[in-house]
Amino acid sequence: MPADTDLTKQNDELIRFTNVTKRFGDNTVLDDLCFSVRPGKHVTLIGPSGSGKTTILRLLMTLARPDSGTIDVNGGRLFPAGEKERREVRKKIGMVFQQFNLFPNMTVLRNITEAPVRVLGLSKDEAEERARELLDLVGLADRVDARPSQLSGGQQQRVAIARALAMRPQVLLLDEVTSALDPELVAGVLDVLRDIARSTDITMLCVTHEMNFARDISDDVLMFDAGKVIESGSPEKIFSEPEHERTREFLGAVL
């Protein structure tokens, strides 16, 4: 399987990385990376720590910049681009981080409504209506007035998911969203994400070590190693009949 892996034809894609390289000092984290994602698809990135998976999400969130190459989202240029263009493209992307990053001084409701009001210009009433619908979706309709400190880790992560969805992004990025949770809280958060994957047409790009979850929600799985995609395909193919020896080694260690 070649390292430059397209999941779609170029005229039917929402995300495209073209010859993207990212270095941190002498360490090349992404090495001339090419891949693309079709609208509405759920794509999971797997591979060992340090293989570049989270860096891809950080580039899409404009939390980091590539050293070379181009990144396009829905026909808009994210890199290289001017700040105004980058900001417009960035509005189409939401992310749920490993840490919940909720505002501790705000209620659950305001944590979700703050960005839609300030960034999208929604009225307070419209933002609150959307927030209540999303809290119902994630099973927290009764916690609108709670503060983050009054919630469990799993509940805080579900609020973070609702907050990301409140911006109505075209792309939802998920970065090891259960890694900071106690084991008994993981299943509840993953169930919420499964429901979102099944009930919406949102495009999802997910980094996870939860292989059963990846198998359940993914349309495509990309195996990363040393900053490149070394193998890609359906969950059935990757998890049952991987072609690359490195993929077999990795799955043998985590399954």
C-alpha cells in the first residue's frame, strides 16, 4: 500500500492533505503526507504513539502549522492561507480534546452557548434552544445549571461533545476523548459518540486506541507509522486481514 493514500476522488472530498510535512526540531512527525476524506464519512486514525495522528488534528484546528504542503477543507484553503481565510475555514471544524477544557466559572448551558453567540452571532434564545437539544442528545438535559466541578469526568466530556456540536461543524475531530476518563466512564462517552455517528451526517476524524469503538463507527481506518499512512481500508479489512506487517504488529499489541 503506498504511503500517499486517497480515500476518494479529488472532486468528492471534504478534507485534503497534500504533501504535508510537519517537523518539531529534528523530528519529522508528518512526512510528505497525502490523504483525503469524503463528506459524511467516519475515519479513524490508528497507530503507535508519536506516529503523527494527533498532529493531523492540531493542524486542522490551526493549533499548529505545517512546514510544507497544503490543507484544504470543503474547498477552502486552511494552509497556506491568510488569517481571514483560515478563520472562515476553521469555523467548519469542531474538536473534542483529551482534556475537557470547560470554563469552570460558567454553567453547563453557558459553556455550550458562549461560542455560538460570540462566533456565529446566534441570538441567546437560539443558542440556548440548540444547547438544550444537544444536552438531551448526550443525556444531560437535567444538568443545564450545573458547574463543571459538579460533574463527573464522563459528564464533562459529554458536555464538551455537545459544545463542539453546538457550532454545527461539518467536521468533528475526536482526540483520544476517553483517555482521561476512569475506565467505568468510558463506555458512556463512547455510546454517545456512536449515537452521533449513526444519527447525523457529520464527518468525523477520530484518533483512538479504543479498537472496538473504531471498528463500530468507522467507514475507513488509516494505519499510521512514522508520519505516513502505511495502510488504509474498511474496519473489516484492517482489523481482520491487515496487509502490512507493521499493522499486524500494532494490532497484535492493542487487541
